[in-house]
Amino acid sequence: MGSVVNPELMETLEEFGLADAAACFNCGNCTAVCSLSSEETPFPRKVIRYLQLGMNDRLIQSPEPWLCYYCGDCSETCPRQANPGEVMMGLRRYLTSAYDWTGISRLFYTSKVFEVMSILVIAALVGLGFYFFHGPMLTDRVALNVFAPNRVIEILDLVMLAVLSFLLLSNAWRLFKAVMGDPGQYPDMDISDRQQPLNRSILGVPLKLYLSEAKEFVVQFLTQKRFANCGTASQRKQWVVHLLIMTGYSTVFILVVVGIRWFQRDEFYPIWHPVRLLGYYATFAILYGTTYAIMGRLNKSKTVYQNSHSTDWVFLILLWLTTFSGILIHATRWLEMPSATYYIYVIHLMIAVPMLVLEVPFAKWTHQLYRPLVLYLMKVRQRALQSNQ
């Protein structure tokens, strides 16, 4: 299959924080030392070669960038200091923007002005919304659901959930089509087989194959267990930190966006109540994970923390501040400080909403969906192609 060459691709990728790829002379050392690389999916070598040759269409169809968790082994052992781990990270930023039909991801990753202004504008809109439409600020007691009724917040949350889900899933569909490739490569079925509901073709592959491998997506989404296969104890700790951040983030997302009527209440739940326990888990997981990552980036303690894109900092800082301000709300409620609770609540949402609106469909949070989706699609592809043998 031919490929259209884009001679400016390397220059384009530099806008996404990718550097040093031109130094690579394709020796293959990075692929040899990677514990996750395989004969079927050799990386980083293959996609770096695509990048050097300007093969943009091959890059967009490649699953390999999503199979890398940036343990740093390849960068530590590269004889040319081409930093292949960081190249893979830059490619993931680029691919996120390539799958995003709105163009917002590209602006977010390539323009610090847009990055900062988009956060400030969304935060200002949230603040103005509370300024004009908040409920009574009772000062004789903490009445958060009078100041910000959870019924109203729930409606706004569900609207936001619908919009963000549409954007994220529509971008994921573009990834889906790219990774699955040309439908013509898969074996055709007999006319009688095609008439069965489970044999309905999706991009050339029967529905039953997608269903049979669905477990792979669920397991990878919930555990990110492929990351645990990175070799050393230090790298496995990175998996634990990654898992804590993602599970904590997902837990609090469900509690706040879907379960706000149970999560935001004026009375305190008993300490053993499931909602309270989930909230404590999410708080610990996010605070520990983000603090560990922030300190690592400040100290540059590991190869993975040597180079930090501005969006890496934005994700970690917004997530840390969201969690910390949530703790402050809990404390002021406990101490019966009404005014402080209301003001901190507004500040909390001025941080949390921009994080959700920007990170979920356009930036770092997409990795939570794209990685397991790619692993799942690879298994579906493998089974579909084997059925022709």
C-alpha cells in the first residue's frame, strides 16, 4: 500500500513537544530493550521511521504509540540521545489532535496562549454563572444545597456529560477507523452468514468478533495491566501511580458528574457509607499520584520526568487543586463555616470545570480511553485476519 509523504511532518511534530527524533539512525536498540515491544508491534523504531520519512497516514493508523507507557528504558539506552520515549509521548499528543475533528486539541497542545486563555475563560464563565444565579447564602448554618441546589447542578452536569461524551466518542470513532484500516483487508462472508445479526459488518469485521473480545477493553480500561508488564520495580511503581490517578479521577468524575445528588449533601454520611468511602479513596489516590508525579517532574528524578510539556503540568496541577479545594470544602463544612464553604465551592468548580471540559475530550484524559481501545481493536483485527487463513 502506498503512502503520501509529508516532508514537513517532523517540523509539525516539534510543535507538539517532540524533539531529537532526527538524531535517530534506526539502530533498533530502543525496540530491543522495550519489554512491551513484540514482533507483531515493534516500537518505537517503526513509528520513528514513519516520522522521519514523513509518512503521516501510516502514523495515524499506527497503534504502537498507544502501546507505549513511557517507562524510559529506550531513552536511557539510546546511543544517539534521540529520546525515543519522549518521541512516543509527542506522537500521542499529535495523534490526539489528529483524531479530534474540532481542532481544539491541536490548539491546546501547540499554543500556550490558547491553553491558558481557554482555562481562564471557562473558569470566568463558571464564576460569573454563580455570581448571577446562585441561591441564598445562609450564614446561620452551612446550606450548600440552598446556595447551589444539587438538582440544578445535576442537570448542568448531565448536559456537560452529554457534550463531553459526544466529543470524546466521536474522536474515538476516528481512532477506531484509523486503527482498523481498510475494510477490504478482512475476509468477506457468505451471503447466508451476512444475514445473521451478529455477523453484521462494522468496518469489514463481523459484530460477533467485536463482542467476543469486549472483555479485553474492560480489563485494560479498569486496570491498565499492560503497564504492569514493564520490567523493573521502579517501573511497576509508575504503573501504580498511573493507576491511582486514573481510578481516582474516574471515581470522582462519576461521583460529581453522575451521582451529584448523593455526593453533594448538606448532611454528613456515616464514615462507612459507600459514597463517603469512594470519595476518600478518590481523594487519596489523586493527591498521592499527582503529588508523586509533580515532585518527580520538579526533581527530574526519572527519565520519564526529564521533559515536561506544559499540558502535563496543567493536567497535574488542575487535578491536584481540584482535589485540594474539595478537601477544603469538606473541612469548612465540618467546622460549620458557611461563607467560607460557599466561596471555596465556587473556586473549586472554577478549577474543576475547565479541567473536565478540556482534559476529557481533548487532552490527557483521552489516554484513559484510547489505550484500552487500541489494545482491544488489535485483538479484534488479529482474529478477523486469522479467520482468512
